[in-house]
Amino acid sequence: DGLDEVSDGDWLRRRLASLRSYRRTPLIVTSRTSAFPRHRSQFDGFELLWLGPMSAEQRKAYIHAYAARHGFDRDALSLRIDHDPALNTLARTPLMLAILCFIADASKKSSLPGTRAALYAHVLGLLLERPKRVGVHYPSEPPRLAERKLILAMAACHLQLRNRYTFTEQELLTALEAGLAYCQYGATDARPWANALHKEFIDNSGIIGDQGGPTLAEPTYAYTHLTLHEYLSAYALAHHAHKVGWDSALVIDETGRTVREVLQTHTRDARWSLTLEFFKELIASPA
């Protein structure tokens, strides 16, 4: 699952050779369409299937089967999507439809965002404001909601600039420290702040999850869904461009590149395609 997240071609060749030795075992590999061409030569002999958009009937069935926590008017959501062109376009994939259901179930607001970036912004707000399941101790006054989101976003961008979509605990703490430094927290010792946010984002909001790891090895983590990571990276870049400027160095990037230089570097990188799409939406609005 997630061929688009593979960056090591040699590793992929070795892994496929190993898997193909199990000749009676069906093998299914998934990928985003935009990332598939660079791996195409590895899959001669495979049958290629593309998932099309959900039909109105499939969408309605999904909404009625959604495991709601609080309860919402499922028929009203279906009708709203049917009659709103923007929502209709967004709801063609199960992921985006699940997000719309999550917002309808968790939010008291009657309106729904009409762009993908706005949907992710809404979801992150809901996740960051979830009731706390564990106590979190900060060295002093905890960061406010907007600051927690910005720290989380800068950490995501810090990791993506290093091609780290899954990461060790140490890498996560280092990324959180980079985000804290950007927001001017923990000038003398950022680690206690990073430890607190580590617990906040994993145990309370659930935005980052433990991906497990080999026995006796250090556990690995990732943002709960890759698109959350990509949205947050785009948010970090757009925030910096709005507030500091397109040609001001990003302190979270060890090479000191500017937003403009980061975008130019990754324009043709399929792994950055959705981040760049999010960025285009975000940069269009000062919000």
C-alpha cells in the first residue's frame, strides 16, 4: 500500500523480486496515479486498474453506513452534496466523503467548506480541540490552538523536506523542536515543550500515530493520513510566504532555502503534487 511513498528504487526491485517468488499468492500494489509512471517499468505483467469516482448511489450508501459518533442527518448531507457542485466534486472519493461525514458528525455548524484545503483546516481544528484523554504538562502557558497548528505544520514541513513521511520518535521530537523554534517557544530548552506536544498530538488529538516497528527496534510514527501531512506542509509554506515573504529563508530547512526555492525544487516531484495543490489553494487567501 502506498507505492507513491517509495523513494528507493533499488529497495522496490528487491522487494518485488521477493514477493514474486510466492507464485500462488495474489499481489496487489496501490499507488496514487500521478506517482505511478516513474515505477511503471517494474510492473510489466501486472493488470492495471484505476479507481473511478463514486456514483451518487455509492455515495449515499457510504453516508448511511458511516459509523457516526454523535449522529447527523444523513439524508440532508446527501442532498447537500448532490446540489452543491463544489461538494459534489470533493465527495467523489471515499477519503473526502469520509471527511465530510466526520465534519457533519462532529461539528455543530450547518455549513460545509467548499474546498479541499478548507476541509482539512476544519478537520484539524476539530482534532486539535478534542477532549483530552491524558493530561499534558507544559513548562508554562500552553500554546493556543493557532500556535499548536502552526508548530504541527512546521514539524510536518521539516519532515517532508527530508523525505520523512514515517519517522522515529527522535526525528519527530527534532521536528517539533524546529516548529517550536519557529514559533519562538523553548528558546533555552525546547525538549520539554516537544515532549508535551508529542503526547498532545498522539494521545489526545490522534493526528500523529504510532506505526509500530520491528521487535526491539525504535517505534516509527506518521501523520494519521498522508494527506494530513501534505496539507500541513503546505500550510507551513503558505503561512511563511504570507507573513515573512516568498524570498525569506525557511528556518526549518537546514539548507536555508526560501519558499520560492522549495516550490521550484519540487515542481516536478510527484511526491509533492498534492502539497503543491494545497499550497495553491492556501496562498490564494490571506486566511
